[in-house]
Amino acid sequence: MALRESDPVEVGGYRIEDRLGSGGMGVVYLARSASGRRLALKVVHAQYADDDEFRTRFRREVAAARQVSGAFTAPVVDADADAPRPWMATLYIAGEDLGSHVRSHGPLPLPKLRELAAGLAEALRDIHRAGMVHRDLKPANVMLAEDGPRVIDFGISRAAEFAAQDVLTQTGRVMGTPPYMSPEQFSSPQDVGPAADVFSLGSVVAYAATGRGPFDSPSPYETAVRVVDGAPELDNVPPELLPFIRLCLEKHPKSRPTPDELLTLLRDGHVPEPRPEPTPAAEETRPVRRPKRRRRLWLATALGAALLTAVTATTVAVTGGDDPAPGNLPTGWQNWRKMSKDPSVDKEPVGASNPFNRCAATGRSLVCAGDDVMATRFALADGRNTWARPIDETADDLGGSSAGTIITARSGRVYVYGADDRPIGDEGLSRTSYTVQALDAETGKVIWKRVTGDGDAATEPSSERGASVAVPAGIITTYGNDSKYYALLGADDGKVRWKRPLPSPEEQPCLLRSADRQAYLVCAHFTGTEITSTSVTQLDPTTGRPDWTVKAKGDQDIAGQADGRLVLVSALGDHRTVTLINARSHVLTTVRLAPAQPEESTVYLLGGTLYFTLPGGSVRAVDPSTGRQLWKTDSTVEKSGAPTASATRLYLASPSGRLAAIDRRTGTVVATSPGRDDSGLLDFTGTTGAPLVLVGDALYIPYGIRSVYTVDVRTL
């Protein structure tokens, strides 16, 4: 393409030799360095050069793009965001772009298609590991070099590490090229993440296989509607790659595989068919879809005149999280701190020695348990302690243990367990009968009680010990006098809906775990005395039978679910890796942590981020999809328990009630509150704080001896 009179002779010390192309963001030139190296140099259009917010965004993206240096991308060589017209230079890749090649020579043969799919997946893996989202992967941005495909043009990519509250996006602008954009780029452009690139990858491979995009239409508006609502046209895709492409083109981002999973699928030569979307009855967290007409009206507004052009966005400030509308507190709320009454006699606790180990909110109630308290209720508004029940309703219990916990609380009910010790003969021996109970949170009345085990061989049905989990249908718990079964107790009446045998605990000890309202069995496999592997089995909620099982290396436990993948961490030793299991395809991926996290740290998954807390107060945030440590800070809170999080803050507390609030994006400690040792008896050697409960802007902190206090997080 010939140079024009208006084109520069030199940019940033690089001699301009030719014009390679022009787009919505700027002009791309072929340039040469002093040493003779050829570069692709993009100079942005003048309208963006006058926008300070654009320059800020451009500077961020250049910094992130410099971290991408994979074999299947064109690395950034130089850039200047402060030049009169900002520019960025990448290594020039000789060869045709994919679009030009397919138009001239037709679709690629199957071996080349496999090479293309693997190269693009590897490129996306490198891009995402650097914290970026390309957002405009299309045939024109894929160069067919001699040694494999290369992804070019990071012109409208966005650094993924900048969360929604820091997104630099102008309202009404859609970024990308419609036939290769993902549904979320049209419907929710501020929430676009790495999964959008995977969708585009599927469209690009389909184009390479057939010569047309899977959502092509004469009208850009109809193209957008087809991307969001329609089924892709894949009639001429080779059968060997059809399931691969369908997985990439799943409408919901969480249903798509990661680049690592795609590489695994290609390497193993087996690509499972996508599973059908669950019905609302089977999975209540299924994304809500707009009616088609409303969606089409939105698209007509959002696309506008600039739809065909890949544009660079400018800034709109997005706020949220801890600054909601005034009054986001329980009705009548006030600052309070209270100690529970003794559950056996109506007076201050006798023999009490520990904090609660768990609290939960439902309706107007905060219900807590632990330290031999089966459950006790505080009013959310003023802390009135209206009832308390002991873990053992019949024994003369003096406390001093940590027995008792909340399994779950919902719909005005709280689900707990009881442990009734009964004497046997005259030798001071006792026999324990365990129960799971549903209580009315307001009154403490027992709605139902079900014996789950009776005798020495029975297992305490505690969620803390992996012996019970809550699911939408009720409570799944170990069951039987020898705990050889697991069973579902119906939420409404406690009746046994189904019962299934557990693996032999001597050969294969198992824990019940839950993630995203789904139950799992996590079972250890031994070689001698060493745990060499762990199997994870998803349970069918209607029958209890296994849906699927995946085996992972070493000792693992479920931390939770993020982006449609189960997140597993090691239970023993240093934390050097994270294991991810795609909940739909069941593909297992191992991600190395950089750096490794200490053995003494406790791991929590909140809002898609792993938090490693240490007894001395150190907290580290890690992205489970990349293993990258996002930040490290000293919370000033020792022996913190499970944290809780809002959209922007992480909250932790010590056993004495010392509180810290941490900015989730930066790791900065933004607020602290001193401990509250009201009793003067605190000596919690080895004890950690209890999980915190956040209800709107009211934060409830268990602390001290069976005590709770509350704060308005906006006033911290």
C-alpha cells in the first residue's frame, strides 16, 4: 500500500517504509529500526491523541502488552503514549493474514486447521496470563507465518486486571468486529473478560474451515442479533473439529473452556460434546436471559453508526461496592455488641471459653453456633438475644468445646446439628446420638429433627468436618450408625429423599463438599501412608448417584467455583499449584502459583480470587486462572478467620474482634477497628476468628466469648 503525502517519514526514530493498513484506531506502517529490524508501527488517529483519558488507557495497555512474549504473538518492541500522536511498534510478521489467505486459496485443510487452533489457543493463553484481553481476534489479526500463526494488533485490547470500577469505556460504544465478537461484547461490554477471546477463537477457526464466519449476515445489526441469540452455521466444519468449535461458541462465558483446556483437548484428541444448559430447577444460578424483543431493542441502540469500526474507548467512572444508596441497612439498625445468654440456663455463660465458629443471617435474624451452642439468635437490628439452644439438650454440659455449627440458613430457617450424649451403665460411659435439625430462626422452634447416626461409629454431621453440605433441595449428610452412607434430608420435612453408600473409609476416606450449590464427594487415594491422588465426584442432586468423577494428583480439596471451574488447592504442604476442573467439560488443568504460598496459610475463594491468610496477618491475593499473585499486604489482623467480601473490599477479623478492611483491587488496608475483649478472658491459643457476615452495609463480627458486634462499613 503506497505511502501518502500526509504520512510521516519517521516515527519515534523508526523510518517509515510502507503503509500496511488503516483501521478505526489508527494507521499501521511498515517501519525499520536503525539496525534494520522490520516493525509494524501503529499511529493512532488524531481524535484520540487529544483525549487525556485515552492516553491513560493506552499507556496501561502498552504496559500490559509488553508482558506478552509468546511464540504465537507479535511482541511489543517500543511505544510512546506521550507523543503528539501516540504509537506502538510490534515485531513485523512476514506472511499473509488469515482473511486474505482464505479469500485467495479457500478454507484450510484439516492439519492446518489443527495447527491454527492450537496456535491461537496458545497465543490466548499467553495474552491472558499477561492480564490482557485481546477483544478483537479476527482473521485479519491472525498472520500465517512460516513457523505457525501469530496474533497481532492489540489496539483495542484491555488489561484484564482493571476491574469494572476502573473500566475506561464510553457509554454506547461497542468494541470489536461484529462477526467475531462474543455475545457479552454486545450485551455487557464493561464485563468482557478472557472468555470473549475464546468465543472469537471459535469463530475464527470456523471461518478458516469454511470460508465464512458462523454468524455472517449482510447486515451488521442482524449479525449482532445472531451472535447474541442465534445458532452458529457450522455445516461445512470438519467433524473432527466440530465439538471443539461448539465449546468455544457457548453463549455464556462460564460455559466456555480456557485456552489451557483447549490445548489439552487438542493434544488428547478427544473433544467432548457440550452439555445442554441446565434447567432452572436443576441449577438456580443459571444466567437470566432477556426476552428477545428487549434484547433486539438494546442492540439497535448500542450498535449505532460506529458498529463496523473497531474503536478505542474513553473513560466513564464506575463506582459501587461499599457506597450504596443511603439506608442499605436492616430496618431499625443501630451499633450494638452482645454476648449470648447461656443456652442451658437463662444467665451469663458458665464454662464458656470460645468464640462462635459460624454465624448466618436470614430474615431479621443472625443465628450463631459453636462452643457447645447449637444455635442462638441475635436480632439484626439491635442485637437482642432472644433464644439459645445447647448442642446437647439433655446432658449437664459445662461447655468448653467448639461443638456446634451452622450448616446453612435460608428462608427464615437455620439448619444445625445436635449431639445428645446418653450414659451407658454405671461405668461413666456414654453413647452419642447425632441429629440434623431445622429451626425457626425467629423463635428457635424445632421444625424437624432427623437422627443421622447413633453410637461410637457414627460421624458428627458437621459441615466444618466435611460430613454435611447444604444444597437447594435440603441437607446432604453422612448417615447411618456406622456412617457408611450419605443421604439427602429434604429441606421442608427432613425426610430421607435418597441414600447411597460411601466408599470404605479405610481404603478411601471421603469428605462432602459443595460449590455453586452443587454437592461433591472428595476422596483421598493412598499409596502406603501417602495421599497420591484425590478424586472429585459430582453428585446428582435428585438421586445421589455420581454424575462424573475426575482424579487429580496429590492431596486436594475444593476451595469453591470460579468462572465455571472448580478450584482445588492442596491441603498439605506449600501451595505450589492450583487445580481447575471445568464443571461442564470436566477437563482438568493445573496452574502453577507464582510465587508459591506458605504451608501455614489458609486458603479462601471469594469473588473469583484466592486469598491466602497467614496467622501473623499477611494476606495474599492470587488469580486462580493464571496463578499470578495480585498483591500481598499486612492486614494487621492476627489469626483471622474466614474473610467476607463486598464488591470492592475484603474484611477480616481476629478472635478478639480486631477488624481490617482491604481494597480488593490494590491490597491497601483502607480501615481498621480495634479488638473488643469485653470478658478479659481471651486466651485463644490456636483459635482463629469466625467467618464474618455482611448484610447490605451491616457487617457482623463474632468475637470473644460467644459474642458479636456490628458496624456500618460505610463509616469505617
